Amino acid sequence: MSEIAHDIVLRPDQLQAPAPSASLPRPVRTVEMTSFGIAGRPTAAISLVTAAVILGAWWATSRFGLVSPLFLPAPAEVVTQFANIYRDGYAGASLGEHLFASLFRILTAAAIAISLAIPIGLVMGVNRVAKGVLDTPIEFYWPLPPLSYLPLMIIWLGIGETSKITLLTLAMFAPICLSAQAGVRALPIERIHAARSLGASRFQLFTDIVFPSALPEILTGIRIALGIGWGTLVAAELIASTRGIGFMIMSAAQFLATDVVFVGIFIIAACAFTFAAATRLLEAVLVPWKGRT
């Protein structure tokens, strides 16, 4: 036995680590990921450069006569026409009256849509029966363009303000409702279990867990709905209107006043941008944790 034990004793040179084999995996260097995508990276400078390029291309196109002024007026002509409308008005009304009429319609419709869509969407997210009953009509009319049911609004509600506001409300209702429902369904069930284990009531679950968790999706839906509302405004103001930015655009288009059409388009774009910026500011105040978890 001693001889066998002596035979298996290794010499010091045999105790060295074996040479690394090519088949062994190489160690991976740990890389700390601080952000993903565009998080934390401002894009304002890129947007400003893009806007400058578009304006420069527009100016060059009109300056060198590549497109007829009937189809694409020069930027200076649009600015001049805006000053004329601001000073003298258009179609028997001042620019302020046109803008006030459009803002009144879209803000009234937005208030109605938000007050109805948020509770309905939340209930659809937590109640199977409510979802089964309401999902079909919402999904039926939601893909339809507003112009498709505009004649029904005229037949049912006449040509007054009611039909215009109803059309805008229907256009904005669905995205807010579906966003609220999606926010509830994306809620991690662990939060519900944790709140129940701490003795939370059903009302406390809804007010302290469900609604705050769905709020980011709701605000996103409101921002999308406002964009759709401004896009529907021109169609809504086709209904026997004498005031409104959409009316001004359609009236100018009948007389081929392209510069007035551009003025109306830029006014709507400025209003829509202001509304979107206000919604983003509201998100920063109400849901500061969005995108950080």
C-alpha cells in the first residue's frame, strides 16, 4: 500500500494549473447599462434642426418656382395673410372669434369624453361583465372615421352645436376608455395581493392602487384623444358653421385661398402642440415615476 501511495504522489511541477483550452468560454466583462433607447437624451436640438430644414426646403421650393403658388404659397405670403386675418378677420368674424369657437367645441367635448371614458374604462378593466357588454360597441365604432357617422349626427341632433360636440366627444372617447382599461389590465397582481394582505378595502384598492397605476396610460390616452379631436375638428365644423378654424380652412379651400388654408393649419398645429405640452407637463407632475420603474 505504501508503494501505491508513493506512486500517486504528484511532483511540484505537476501541481501547476493546466493551460487554458480554446474551448473554454472567455470571461465576459460586466457593462453597466445606465439607460436604454432615448431615455435621458434630449432631442430638442434635433427637432429644431429638422424644423429649420423643412422651412428651408419650403422656402427654396417657392423661391425657385418648383411648385405653383396656388398649391404651395411662399412662407412670406402665409405670414402676410396671417397678419391680415389677425387685423381684419375672415368671413365676417375676427381671428379671435374663430379660435374661441373651435376651443369651446373641443374643450367641451374633451371634458365630456374624459369624465365618461375614465370611469367606464376602469370598470371595464376590473369587471368581466362590464367589459363583455361595453367592449363590442366601442370596438365597433372606434375604427370608423368620424366622417362616416357625421351624417347620423346631423339627422339625429340637427346642425347646431350639439351635433358638433357629440362628434368630437365620440372621436375622443374611445382612446381614453381603452387606455384606462389597458392601464388596469397591466397592473401587477402582486400589488393587489400586497394591499389585501395589509387589510385594504375594495374602495381603497380602487383609489390607492388601481387608479394611480392606470394613470400613466390614461394620460397617454388623453394626449392621443386630443390629437384625434383636433383632426376631427374640421369635419365637425362642416356642419353649418360660421365660426371656427376648421370652417375657415374649408371656406378658404372653396375659393382656392391656399395661404389662408395654411394659416388655419398652422393655428390648429400650434393649439394641438400646446395641448400636448400641457398633457406632458401634467404627466410630469402626477406620475413622476413613469419610465423610471
